[in-house]
Amino acid sequence: MKVLNEKAKHITGVQQWPYRAVSRALEVIPRTLIQNCGGQAIRTLTALRVQASVLLFCCFMCDLIMVARFCESVRLF
């Protein structure tokens, strides 16, 4: 959903509308499921977004560590 919003920012005019519409439509699905289960949609979705951003940050850091180790192992001198 965030990817679609980011893509829409780089497109001008009415061509960005489908990206934004699909992004909003995809957000309705988890919100509806949470509400149907009796959960608190805003709190749950916020917690899920935080977990996703932490996971993304951890993956990014792991990639940096792997690149650094690779660079160290390839040193020729």
C-alpha cells in the first residue's frame, strides 16, 4: 500500500488516481477483518505498521552488515 502511494507521488495528473484508489482499497481489507473480529482497527493497524517498519529496518541493517563482510573478505591487500 505504501509502495503504491509512493509510486503515485511520482506520477502527475489523473494517471496517479488508480494507484491511490487501489492503495485505499487494499487498506479496507485488513481494517474490515479486524473490525469483524471485534478488534480495535486503528490500534492494530498502527501496531502492524510499526512492526513492518522495524522489520524493514532490520533487513536493511542485515544487508549492510553482509555487504561490509563481503567487502572485508574481498580485500586484496
